[in-house]
Amino acid sequence: MLLHVNVTLGQKLPKSQKTINMYVNDAIGFKMTPEQTLVYSENCFGTADTISFRDMFLRIHDLKTGETPAHMEQLYVYAAIFCLEYKLSPSDINIELRLYQYDNYEIEKPTEEIILPIMNKIISFDKRITKLKLGEEGL
């Protein structure tokens, strides 16, 4: 996506209340990495639009350009995968998630009570999927 080139090269867009401009300029301002793949296992992975982790502070931003209303749950999953991949407890870090859509953005700062159950589901489902793939468990 061309916008991620802007972020990578630090090319800000004109300051405005347009969704895309806010997303790109914030990602540059926070020195985020675009299109970062997050991997817990071959069964569980995703790509964060932009992400940064510094000084025990995880920031994940997601840009939605479609008409369908987006929800923060996808970013919760990305935060959970990040914690699993890097073996971090959500209680040991600060997390800020931003969802950009409709010329606005929503911010959430999920706690361990939100992220840890998702991590546990990922671990549990990953084990089950692996067993199913190996034929060790029936449907």
C-alpha cells in the first residue's frame, strides 16, 4: 500500500481531519513500523498496519477504508499475538491501540484482563489445530 511507503520514508501528508492523513502522520510521529507480520505459530499470525514497541509501550494502529464499521477486537488479537511471540505478559507492558476510520480514530488502552484471555484462547486453539492437522484428534 502506498501509504506505508509514506510511513517508511517519513513523508507526512498535509495536516487535516482526513482518516488517511491522520493515520500516516501519526505513524510517522510515533516512529512506527508499517506492515509488520506477527507470528505465534503456523496457525496463528497476522499483519499489523503499523506497530511500535519502545520502553515497554506497545502501540498498534489500524487503518480501515471500507464502509463496514470496524471493531477493536482485531487489534486485541494483534496485541495478544505480539505478547505471545515476544514472550511478554500484558501486565508488564502498556498498550495503546488506535483504529482509524470515517475521518476519526478511536483509542483503547486494553489491560491484562482483555488481552490475557485472548492469549489463552490462541494457545488452546493452536494446540487443538495442531493435533487435528496431525490426525491425533477427531472433529
